[in-house]
Amino acid sequence: MTDTMVMLTYLVGATRFRRISEKLYVDGNKFYKDAGIDFKTSWFSVYYVLALSESPKTVMQIAQQIDFSHITVKNVLRELENAELINIIPNPTDKRSKLISLSDKGKYFMRQLKPTWLSFAAVLKRIFQSGHPDFMNILNRIDKEIAGNPINELVSGDLKEPVRILDYKPSLKAHFYSLAGPGLTDVVNGQLEEEDLETLHNPDEAYIKHGGFLFYALYNEQVVGCVALKRMDEDTFEFAKLYINPTYRNLGIATKLIERCISRCKENHVSELWLQSPTSMQEAHKLYYKLGFIDKKAPSQMLVMERTPKIMYMGL
């Protein structure tokens, strides 16, 4: 297949997404039928929102919570009402809207649905991970990309990809010191230790040789960021030496580097990702929290340095 034809295969991406989605809906309905449960796959999101809610919700509230269109939510509610799984009453504070909640039958139905959902979710996880272990996060990133950058605007604008994340290769080795060196020098007030210098000049020996990874960020083909993924043991990684050229900060590059670390951890079927950071880096901590890290005591195998006492963790 020519390069041109390979590029054009992306044009059928939406069709393939739709075909997969329809197949999942059809097979999901068969699953419920085989289990003897009168439920549809398309009902799940709306039904689950109502099941978790402590008070009735409006159509708008449901639509906003699951990012569905109003008409889609209304169509599902109509079917749920016909199945007698929900109650719909007038909204006393707004005559233009209704209040929706689960009926007694709908609440009772949850007892039957919960165990089947666990089985169903396990199977879906296996299916999605056959594409990639971090498939759901990849899907989230695609969702955010098209939400923030409408395709029609991208097509009429600059098609050049601004940020790419690359695995280590020898030609990139020197960039690790040029990027991470100045940042680390600031952290230690200009006094780099011999071990720091060795790691910065030979990141391949320090990380890759011991089962870790190195990633570099390119912005318009210029190397502007790096991060190391250090293997702590068979089931644990720590990411370290995350640095972005100050000129290129606030472009989402750090997020992309961390996301690559998370994906690589999942590809290697490890269960924990850790980091250590100076307490002064408040903006970085906000990003880590946003991505799902939490504060936690360092594990015994983690060598915590004086300059980076803040420890954070993500379960995978």
C-alpha cells in the first residue's frame, strides 16, 4: 500500500468507530437477554446517573453529566419510562423542565444489574486492551483533541503536528543533559553531584539498562522536553527528570510526556507509578493531581532524596 493510501485510511476512522460501537450495543443487548434481564445497553449511562443520584435530576443535568445531547437523553428516558424504571414529575421551580428519578422498580432492578455489570465490564476491559492496555485513556485523549480542535478548523489550518513524543534513540541522548541539566541545577542551587552528572550524561545507562525508558518531546521537530521512567521492581515504576524548555511550557507538553509514561507502564502490566518532587513546585503538583496522582508514603524500595520530599502515587 502506498503512503498516500495509508494516509487516506484515516478517512474511514469514524465509520470503523461507528461499526465497533454498533457491534458493542448489539452484543450487549444479547448479553442482557441471555442473562434474563430486560435492559438495553443504550440505557446504561442515563440509568446509572439516576441510580447514583441522591435527588431527582433534569434532562439538562443528565446530559451535562454524561456529555450526551438532550435529544439522546430524552429518547433514553422515554424508553426507561415505558419500562417503568423511572418516575418523571413536574419541576416545581421550572415549568419548562421535568424531574427524573428511578422508580421503585428501577431501584430494585439495580440488585439484578450490579453483578452482571461487573462481568460485562471485565469482558469489555479485555476487548479494549486487545487494542492497547491504555485504550480508555487514549480514547479520552482523542475525545479532548476533537473537542478542543474541531476537525473542520484543523483541515483548513496548519496540518503540521506540533508535539510528538519519541522513545529514546542514540541521536537524542545529548538532549537529556541540555534539557534536564539546567532545571536540576536550579533545584540544587547550582551544585550537581557526581551521580547527577552521570545520570544526565548517560541516561541510557541509568534508566534503559535497568529496564526503564526515556521519552523526548518534539515541538515542530525541535527537542523541547524529556522524562525518564525508572524501573523500581517488577511491578513498579517511578517517573523522574521531567523537564520542559521554559520557552515551550504551558503547551501541554508535560501532560503528553506523563501520559506516555502511564501508557508504557500499562503496556508492561505494572501496578504502580510513583514520583518524587520538590515541595516548591506547586503548579506541577496541580498537574499531577489532575492526571490522577495522589499523595502517599514512599514504598520501601524508593530512594527518596532530600530535595524531593513530596511523594505521589498512581495505581494502574
